[in-house]
Amino acid sequence: MKFLYFALKFHLNMSNKIKIGISIGDVNGIGLEVILKTLAELRILDYCTPIVYGHTKVASYHRKALGLGDFSFNVINEASAANPKKANMINCWEEDVKIELGAANEIGGKYALLSLEKATEDLIKGEIDALVTAPINKHNIQSETFKFPGHTEYLQERSGSNDVLMFLLSEDLRVGVVTGHIPISAVAQSITKEKIVKKLILINESLKKDFWIEKPKIAVLGLNPHAGDNGLLGSEEQDIIIPAIQEAFDKGIICFGPYPADGFFGKGSYKQFDAVLAMYHDQGLVPFKALAFGSGVNYTAGMKFVRTSPDHGTGYDIAGKNVADPSSFIEAVFAAIHIVEHRREQADLLGNQLRSGGKIIETAADVKDDAN
């Protein structure tokens, strides 16, 4: 999704620029490479104030590997001191770090977690407006304070949210999933009518609040091949998914299905909907990445704050080779800007209840008409 297009319509002044916190991910992966390549494009500073949570020495190691000799961070102790005209860095530890590019080791996990914890702390406090997370290794980050399958579950607990949605975004496709990071053997037993309805509510609310789609239209995929083939290949569609769709529809959510996943994407049927709800991780992410890899964004919907990430992993195989494409990370930054701006504008409209000539002003066009 070309979020730069959307960002261009927002004329932000320096005092109100959105503060984007950035966690660096695994220090042995491509996280800092795509971060540095993103921030080296100075136009990014026209739309946000970036604050990277890591350490200048680690960043310097990656900067030298990339040959970005003229790039430097403004070092600060707290987010409130960020310079809106600079890329800012908060040092999250004191000791030197031994970097082994391409290695999946405990060093990478330890410092990815320190970065994430500090950034999340500032996000919850409201010191930053959104968080963009660089990729972690879900295995080596495990510790006494991180026992989660990934970022999504960690941020859900830290935010105190009852439920969240893994929502993949691109220019032409938005995909949410009912079940996330769980074994495929546990998928069927984890799918319930209640869970599907909750995810449909989250998608519907996000499309309205975060993307300003007035009447979202949502497609729901089946679980089994050919969506169960009328019960021949499984009963989940008849017993769980169809009743869930009906219940959500009765609540005012415009949703249809269940659709067989293979034909749905193969025929391009997704283009007729504002979003798609898949039953499990790979059912949604495999076609999404096939259609949008390199430009897609992972957004965690359902939280009071905004978090996005690129649609790729740590990239150990290309770490340090200066070949990592920053496009998805750039899109993740502009997605965060776009969503924060929409939430701000909606809050202003609902909170101020602007009136002109005795009527509620509902659109920017109304404001202009009343001024003339």
C-alpha cells in the first residue's frame, strides 16, 4: 500500500508531528539495515519524528557496513527530547554488544527484547504515538519476561487488550486471521463461533476507525478444502462458521462466506471486499505474501495504540550484505502515520462536536461551505 500517498495529504507542523517509536529487532538480522535505509531518506522527517530504541554503537556498526557515512542519530535520553528535524536514538543499554551478522543466537534475542521493552513502555505512557517493530527471532527472544509466540501476543498483554487482530495490509488486500501463532494441529479445535464474531467486530471497527471506510464489506474464508463441500469434507463451516457470519451480520457487520480459500484468491475475488478474514495463519499469510511481499504491513488492530511492522523476518541469510529491501518497513512507518492521523481526526470530530449555523459539521466540505 502506497501510504506515502496518504501521508502527503497531511500538513503536519513541527509541534504536532507524530512521534514514531522504532524497536530494532534482532541485532544480527536485517532490522537495523532497513531502519537505516528508511531514515536515510530525509523526506521521512517531513511526516514524523522517528525515535529508534537501541544503541548508537550497534547502529554505527550497521551504518558502516552499509556505507552510510553521512548519516547520524541525534542521541536523547527520553522521547520528549526528540528533535523533530532529526532521526533520534535512545540508548537502551550501556554495555558493548558482540554482533554476529546472520547468527541466530541469544545475543540477538537479548537486545531485541531490551529495545522492545523500552519502546513499549514509552508507547503505553503516551511518550510516542505509534510503534513500528523490526523483526525478531521468536525463539531466541524467549526469556523470563517474554514467553509469547510473537510481538502480537506480547503487545496484547502489555496493552491490557481483551482481544487483538493480526491484520495484514497492502494496496489491494487486507487480511485478518482468527487464529495466529499456534500449531496447525490445534487450529480446528481453536475455532469457535464466538472467536470468529469477535474478529469480525475487530475488523469492522478497524476499517471504520483506522481507514475511514464507512460501510466495510468483509469476506470470510472456510476452514476445510472447498469450504467443507456442504459437510462432505468437514463440519466446521456448517456448525461454526456460517452461524458466526449470520450472528455478525445481525449485529450490522456486512460479511459474507464462507468462501473456499484457493479459488477465492486465485480468481481475484478478494478485490470485491474491503478485508478478508482467514481461519488460520498460513491460510491468510501465504496468499497475502504471494500477492504483496515486500510492500505489505502487519498491523495489530484492536489496541488503543498503534503498532505496525514489515511483512518479512530477520533475514539472517542476507544480513550485512546491503541487499535488504526497506520498502515494507517504509510502508509500515507510513501506515502508522496514516492510522494515527485518522484516529486524531476522528477524535477531534467526535470530541469537539463542531457546530456551524446550528448544525453539526460532518465533513471538511461542510466546514468550507459554512465559511463561504
